[in-house]
Amino acid sequence: MSDTERSWWWRCAGAGLIVIGISLYFGMIPNIEGCAPDLDASNLGSIIAFELVRNPADVAALFGTAPCTEPFVVAMRHATWVDALLFIPAYSAFLICALLALRGYGRSLASVGIAAVAAAAIFDQIEGFWLFMIMDGLPGSQGEINWLIPAVRAKFTLLGIGAIAIGVLLTRHRGMGYVFGALVALGGVGTMALIIRDEYVSVTIQGSAISWLALFVVAFLYAIIRMNPRALVADVQSAEEPTE
């Protein structure tokens, strides 16, 4: 493994650590679940539930009534700003750094992955814009929600494509890349499930979590290992062979 590739893995692992930290922070925002009703058995939380609204009635049910609504709006605005200013840049850096590290294993596929992640980030920002618009005039209009619906699904689909590209490139890395690449790619396929039906959103969330966690682990391992593990084993075996 070259020093350049290893440096990208360090950046990837660092960005991944930030992604994990922000993900945990979302759940600690005061009142972030304040008005959320029982969000069915999927237990996805109010942030995802807001992204998946289909009409103003869904928004009204999620944001509830006074005195709950006002602190809940404050919490959701806070979460949306954190998403726009911190989370989206962090996960974009996390995924793109991995693709830059893997360019040597397929430059064209890495470029496709980078383009998909960049487009996903743009759609995520568009999503945030419409979430703010809906909150500005609760429960929002059907027209605003009609713009939100495709943005959310495009975001997850493109993130899935980016993850699949990373997974395939990792399998070409060999060694532990086979295992982690398969996990990342499989998670990427799951991330795209929302495009089929809203009921599959739990698959999308779980697929994304599996994909990103596997990538974080392998990025950290490649960052601290100076060379491909298979090459390392070969060097050890060669050193143990008796000399004439």
C-alpha cells in the first residue's frame, strides 16, 4: 500500500469518526422526539419520519399540538442545521476519501462513486431546504412536500450507488478487503431499498449503518497497516525460509 493511499485511509477514518459522533449527537438534541407519536414498529425516530412525510396531514401528526409543537420545531430546526453544516460534509468526506484511496483499483468506478456521493450530498441539501420551508409554514403545502419526496429517495439511492462502488473496489484490494467490501456493497444495496417502497425504509437505514460501519472499521485498519495484509504475510513467510 502506498503512502498516498494510506493517507487517504487516515482521512477516511477521521471523517468516519466525526460521522459517528454527529450521528450520536442527533439523538441527544433536547426535545427531538418531543411530539413524535408512536412511530410504528420500525422505531426510526422523528428525523427520518419527517423526511418521509407524504402530505401535510403527516406533518401535522408528527409535530403535534401546543405546548409540544414549539420546542419540537426548535429541536428539528437545530437538527436540520447540524445536518446541513456538519453531517452532510462529514459523510461526503468519509465516502469520497475512501473512493480516493481506492482509485488505484479502478479509476473509472471510483469516479462514478465520487459523482454519486457528491450528487447525494446536493440532494440532501435540497431535502433540508424543503424541510425548512415546511417548518416555516406548518404543516406545509402539498407542493412543498412533492419536492421533498424525490429528493429524499434520490439521496439514499445515490448513497447506495456510492457504497456499492466502494464495496466492489475493496474486494479488488484483496486480503480483508474481500470481507469488508462485501459488507459495504451489501449495505449499499440495502440503502437503495427506499426507492421501492416506503415500508422498506428500515432496510435502507440498516443497510446504510452496516455499510458505513464496515467502511469505518476497514479504513481504520488500512490506516494503521502500512501494507496489504497479504503482502505482509508473504514477507514474513519469506523471512522465515532458510537461506543456503
